[in-house]
Amino acid sequence: MAAYDAICFDLDQTLCEPTRDAATLLESTFDRVGCEPFCTPADLRAAVPSLPTAETDREFYENLFTAVVDRAETDLDTGIAPALAAQYLELQDPTAVRFRPGAKAALERARDCGPVGLITNGGRPTQTQKLEALDIADAFDVRVFTEPSAGIHPKPNAVPFEYALGELGVAPDAAIHVGDSLHADIAGANAMGIDSAWIDLGRDDRDGVEHEPTYELSSLEAFDTIIY
């Protein structure tokens, strides 16, 4: 018997990952803009929790590069952020994704257990392209995207979780959310009283973070250990 009435997943770095190396993408962005590299993919990730909510992917990346320029030891002005954001987005290909280890099988097992939700910190157009590339666009009973104009702000905001649970018709204590971000996925689920499973990608994300997941997994290949 399954331990939960419903299972929700994050998308990026939980169910899927880009096929292109993040460092190579960032290096190509700097080359196109014509500036010396001043940050790493880890620096970008570290800046995300402090960003204001963005209405679009373009606004998100402009905010992100502005924050990273502010933090970096560089003579660059934050006025370069829009150019960096534009080139970074142009170089990205949302369809160039693959399943994370164990993710495809975990999603299939979850569907065998009951209703399944997707709660992703990404806009509908971009995230839908990823789902279609993986052929899992119809694999979820509810899909929750970041849509600030509709009142759905990114995780750890409670609204995405509340909306998913409402559509799935389950109480918080009967659900589990699986994700890779302690800040977004685990903190958000914990605040709602939802059990959480953290995919530890070995990125030192615990530094200065107090959010404790219900379960810790090295990959979704261990998914069965938390659902039965």
C-alpha cells in the first residue's frame, strides 16, 4: 500500500536536467556579450533565493544577472544585465533536456500509486516545452507553473502547493513533494505540512540552510524507499 494519497514533483534538476553543461552555457553567454567571466553556475544558484518575483523568464534572468553583478568583484555595471539575460536565454534550448537518473521510472511508479502533481518554478511556455520533449506533458493530474499575474508565485510561496493539493483533492498530511531545492521545494512543503523528499545533488546546498526534508535521496533511483 502506498504511503501517500498524492505525490508531487518539481521539474528542473528533479525530473529532468539540461543536456548542455551549465558552465559551457554561461561561458558562451559571456563570449557573446564580450565580457570576462565573473561568476559561475553556483553563483547564479546562490542568488536565486533573494530575487524578487518575476513575471517572465526575461525579467527573471535580468534580475539574476543584476544580483550576481552586484555581488561579484568586478568593474562591470549592472546595466550589462539585460544583455547577459538576452544572450543566456537565446542560447538556452528548453527542449534539450533528459530525465534525471531514476526519474522516468519514479514518475511511472508514482502514477501507479495515485494522483500525481507537478509544481515547478518556471513559466508555462518554457516548462511545457520541456515536458513535451520528455513526452510527459500528460503524465500529471495537475500542473502548477509560476504565474504571478494569476497570483501563483514561485515556491516556497504557499499558493502553488495549496493549488496543487486542492486540484488533487488531498490533505497536506496525505501528500509528499519531491524536489532538489532546500529553499524552494523543502521549505515550501514543510511550511504547508507536506512531507518532503530532497534530491541531494551534491552542491553544498546545506550551507546556512536550516530546512530539513522528511527524506534525503541521492537520486530518484531510491524513490521506492519513500512511497511504501
